[in-house]
Amino acid sequence: MSVIYLLLTLSIIVAVVFFAAFIMAIKNGQYDDSYTPSVRMLFEDELVKKTNEETEKDI
Amino acid sequence: MDKTSCYHCGDDCGNNPISHNEKNFCCVGCKTVYEIFANNDLSYYYDLQSAAGSTPKEIEGKYNFLESADIVEKLIEFNDNGIQIINLYIPHIHCSSCIWILENLNKLNHGITTSQVDFPKKTVRITFNSEQTSLKDLVLLMSKIGYEPYISLDDYNKKEKKVDRSLTYKLGVAGFAFGNVMFLSFPEYFEVGEFWLEQFKGVFRWLMFAFSLPVVFYAAQDYFVSAYKGLRSKFLNIDIPIALGIAVLFLRSTLDITFDWGTGFFDSLTGLVFFLLLGKFFQQKTYSYLSFERDYKSYFPIAVTRITKDNTEESIQVYDLKSGDRLLIRNGELIPVDAILINGNARIDYSFVTGESEAVDKKSGDKVYAGGRQISSAIEIEVLKSVSQSYLTQLWSNAVFQKDKSGSFQTLTDSIGKRFTIGVLTIAFVSAFIWLIIDPSKTINVFTAVLIIACPCAIALAAPFTLGNMLRIFGRHKFYLRDTQTIEQLAQIDTAIFDKTGTITTAEKGHVYYEGLKLSEEEESLLKNTLRSSNHPLSRKLYDILSEHNIVPLDSYEEHLGEGIMGATKSDKIKIGSATFVGKPQIKNGDNTSVHFSANDQYKGCYIFQNNYRDGVSEIFSNMAQDLELAILSGDNAGEEKTLNKLLPKGTPLHFNQKPEGKLQFIRTLQEQNKKVMMVGDGLNDAGALAQSNVGIAISENVNVFSPACDAILDAKNFTSLYHYIIASRKAIKIIKLSFILSLLYNVIGLYFAVTGQLEPVIAAILMPLSSISIVLFTTIATNILGRKLAKQ
């Protein structure tokens, strides 16, 4: 029944990998601002949206 | 006709909207921003959210100081190989359009590599190439599109703020360990003595031990530190029984598995720490864009314009100002130091510093104080004292500002901690003693079981969850509190002190009424047309109030500084100004500000400006008077005494002409009489009093703009609800007390098992999360009911 040792090891490795990913995410500041990304993802990918009017270059 | 609102900013366009591309704009500024966006294919801005913009302000010369490399160096975060990164605070950020446009700044200026908005903090982090563009260009561009960054002395040489993420780490560690330990301890909950289990339990148990190590030695370390601190200062706080519980849990469990006495309590241990940290996490500060720590530095400019000996202008850092320097202060700029006026017409708004509502005129040779804002044309001043020695800034050398207010306050949880610790230790020793007589082998078992089960997890959770939730509810009502402790403080208040100007009066248009002879159509028209030419704030106010008239060109117009203005057409002549200026002996009219005028040398009458009190002031004061002692502390003169007496409940003490230092002293005297004082103020002149008081509340017309250091910021619109908030805080404390009783019930049940020596790990593993979760549920539901009631009021 030593397969249970293998399974335990595997499951703990998987758990630790995810835990490490979580720690990395905190370290990179992903949890510092939890609001803006939720808005950002809704923006159009390509921002260019021509207005039909002729553009005046008089800024 | 329907009112047209501006396509860019949403303001009313008035009678003459500017049309462009079939869209209406209220002013040229808004139209320009629209054109910039349209020409750069950024008009998606308006699709995201309509009328999201703000009118760009005049900023001519304001950012010249950004040309100085030394100053730029202090502002930017990163500078290497032509790449610079700066983090700018932009108060206007308020919607998704703002995020979108600011993150597309590179479309407008190609020197910008990336820009990233942090919405909750209202900041944008811009990476740009310093060879292609400069910080000044960047700031000018942002100002031009209505997103003017706020740069103050506070930003100067700011150390890069370390974000404290340790709590998130700890929570992660505890959660990770908790989940895994739960899985590993599951088999032994149901079966004991089964063949396979017997064979593998050693591995399972030692794995659980391994998982609990980081929890005890890393995630829970705050509790040990706090308990140690408490013991050293001979103060039994709630963390002592918690730390004791964790330590005993860990030691007993380790012994259990070493000598094969049982499975240990690793599941309860990790669960306990996880729930406790969750509570801590929940009551963390939530308003990252509000600052409760501001001092004068947040208001002061970073640099001013100095006039050198050869009459050229240069930007100079405010800290470098020396006595004798000559400065140029433009319209709208703040005077950073005490100085003497040399040149120009000074009209200085000290409302921020002294609370006086009217601007004062100064003649050359007069002293002007730091903190005043020049509101007419540019002036020249000569520096008398450096920034830190100026009259206003000296207030901050008062010890009050160094003191950490939260350290000295004993929270409700801590006050129960003392009795709890003593109680638990008594029960533990007594039951151990009894078992020593009955069955000595079980003594240690019972003793540790009592300490484990009595670990006040639920008690420690009651306050964070109740108060954390209240904090959010108050936030929804635009009452922003610094931390959860403020709610507890607020519940204990018995004295409320109010500032007058800006706090119970509004900064908006004062109430104006006319006293005098009736005016003919021509006279009114002339009055309006003369006022049009003047930039005096009272003229502007009056001009806005008077009804529309045709524009009549004046034949002559004169302005007499500090006295009044004179206008004339062919037939008529009008004088507007002080009583003596228009030829009327000074009369007393309750010290209200008034503008007199005469037409053709005949005295006509005067407009009287009254301080405008917030709606419902009278009502809220009479409500508060029921169980609070009230007082008014005003920096203004006693002109409003009569009105205030009428408005406020009888016998409310009124104190006028209070200096900032005096306000602070007043609060301190009250506190020495064991009063719990709440101070409500708005300006820098209240800063000392706000810091000294138990709860300092800053009233703000716009919470994104600035308020002095305080414990809470209240949106001026919700001023009348203040008393409801106090009552709600008191109710929140009641909720906490109720949940204390609830969690004590759980403790009694747990103690029954512990004292009788029947505490199995599985009972602890059920009881602990159950009590914690039911406390969290109870407090959440109770506070939400409270919040709903608050919404109805």
C-alpha cells in the first residue's frame, strides 16, 4: 500500500505549487488593487473608434 | 426650454452653449478637451460614461517648478536610462471613462510608454521616456484634458511607501494549512482502530504537524507579540488567552502525536488562526483613497516663484525659502510662509486657516500669514520666516500630533479580555486540582483542554466583524471612518463641539437680502453692469444673484481698493462698496457683511450677506442636545451670535474668536474633566482640536478634496445624519456585547466537555468553527439590519 505515500506526496506538491503561485501573486501586487482590473477587462481591445465628423486640427 | 447640459462635463450650459459637432459644451475648455479626444480617436471616452469629464482649469505658470531637475528628481519614483516612472494622485478619477482615458495617455503623448490606474487610490502610474517628453509636459497634458494631478509638499521626497501585505500572506498561510490539515485529519474523525488507519496515521499526523508549524510560528506571531506586550505593561488584553490557547493547542497536540495519545488538535489550531486572521482582514482600512493623516504639507505647494535680484522669475522649493526672499504669488496660489506684502493688491482668503469666511484686504507693508490664499491678481511678498517656523505650521509642533491616539484607547474586547483571562485560568486550575484528587492521570489532559476550548476565538471575532461591517455601512452613507476603533469611540461620546464656518454653515452662496429703497429698472441694470467688471468675491456673488439684464457698456469704471467700485453711464452714476465709500455713516447691522450702494450720490440701500446655515442644523442640534453636551467653537467674530442663539438649543455655549491653539486647549480642558469629546470641524484651524479630541470628524463638501488629519470624514450633504450615526455606533456596541454573550454560551458547552475530561479533538473541531461562524453570521445580519434602518432615516 505504499502507493498512498506517492499519492500524498503528489497531492502535497500540487498544493504547494498553488500556494507558491498565490504567494507570487501577492508579491506582484495583484491584491493591492482589486477593483481597477475588473473595469479594465471590459474595455474594447482596439480603442480606435473613428468619429464620422471631419477632424479639425486646431488644438 | 430644456436646459442643455455639457457633453463633456455634464454641467448646465447656461444660455449660450457652445455648439460643436452637434454637441453642446458649457465652455471653451470642455470643447477643447472634446476636440483633443475626438482628434485622437479617443471619443470612446464618452461612450463608456456620458459627461464624465471635468472642465480644465487655468494653470498658466503653475507647474513651472517642474522644470527644475532637483524637484522632479524628488517626485519621480524611478529614473534610469531615460525611463522615468511617476505615481500621480488625481482627485478627479471617478468612473470607468477616467480609467480608460488615463490608460490611453500614450495616444496623446508618444513619450508615454504605459500608464496604469489604481482606481481605489485614485492614482495613475505613468512610465515615460524622459528624452521624448518631460514631467512638466505630462502634467500639462493631463491638466489640459481635465485630469489635473494634485502635487503638494507632501509628495516631496516621499519615501516609497512599503505596502504592508503581511496580513494577506499570513491569511494565505493559515488558510492553506487549515485546508490541508482538515483533509488529513478527516479519516480519524470517524474510524479509530481500523487497520489501514493504524498503519498510516503516523504519516498523517506528522504531516499535520508540519503544516501547523508555519501557522504557529508565522501566521499567529502577532498574537504572541501582542500578548507579550500586554503582559509587560501589566495589561491583560484579549490576545493573552488567544496566545495561551494557541500555544497550549500546539504543545498538547505535539505531545499527543509523539506519545501516540491521540490525533492532536491541529485542525482546531489552524482553523482558529485562520478565522482570527480573517476577522483582522475584515476590519482593515478600506478607503485607500482617503487620507486621515494629512497635515499642512498636503495643502502647501511644492515650489513657489521667487523673484531674483535681477528681476527674473525662478521656481524654488518651499523648504529652501529664506527670510528676505521675494516671492511672486499668483491668483489662486497659497502663501507658504509668513511674509510682508511688498507689491500688488492682496486679497487673502484665510478661511482655511482661521475659519473666517470673508477674505481680507492687505496693503503693501502688511504682514501676510502662511496658509492664506491670494484671490486677486498677482502679488509680491518678502519672506519673514521659513516654512516650519510660520504661525500656522507651528501648530504641528504641538505634541498632540506626535501622539498615537489608538494606542491609549482600551477597546471593548480588551476590557473583557482581563476578566476572561482570569476566569479561564481559575477554571483551568480548579478543574485540574479536582481531577488531581479523582484521577491524577487526567489532570494535564483536563487542564489543557480547558485552555484550548476556552480560547476566545468567537469573542475576538465579534468586534472585527461587527465594526468592519459598520465601517462599510457608514461608508455607503458617505461617513468615512479611519478605523473600527473610531466606532467604539463614537459610541462613548458625551460632548460634541462644532466649528462654525464651513461646518454648520455652507461654503456655498450665502443668503442675501436687500434693505433699502426700491430700485428702478435702469438702476438695477447699471448695478449689474458695474458689478460685471469687478472681480471682488462679493461682487461676483452679488452679480450671480441679480436677475439678468442687457449688457450696457459703461462709460467709466473705477475700482477703489478696499473701498468699492464706481461705474457710470452717460446719465447715471453708481457707487458700490462700503458704507463710508458710498457716503453713508457707518451703521451697525449685526456685523453681517454688507454691500452698500448709491446711485447719483443718493444712498439707495444695501445687500446683506448672511452666513448660510446648513439645512436642518437646528433640528440636529436639538436632537443631539438630548444626550450630548454641545458647544460652538468658532474662529470667526461674534457677528452671528444672535442667529446662532436662535438656531441652537437654549444655553448652548458659543465661543468666538478662537485661535487654533485655543481650540485645542478647549478640548483638552474638557477631556481633563473626563469628558469624551467629539470635534466636528473642517479647516486647518481645527486640525489641533481634531487631533486632540476623542473623535475628530472633518466635514467636507467634496471628500476627494482635502480635509485635515482626523478620525472620520463626513460628506457635508449627510451632516444632518450625524446624530443617527452616533446612535448606530452605540447600537453596534450593543451587538458586540450580545455576541459576547453568545460566544460565552459556546464556551460553557465546551467547558463542560473539557472539565469532565471528555474533550475529543472532533468536538473541538466542530465547536470552534461553529461558534466562530455563528458569531460572524449573527453580527453580519444584525449590522445589516442596522444599516437598513440607517438608510431609511
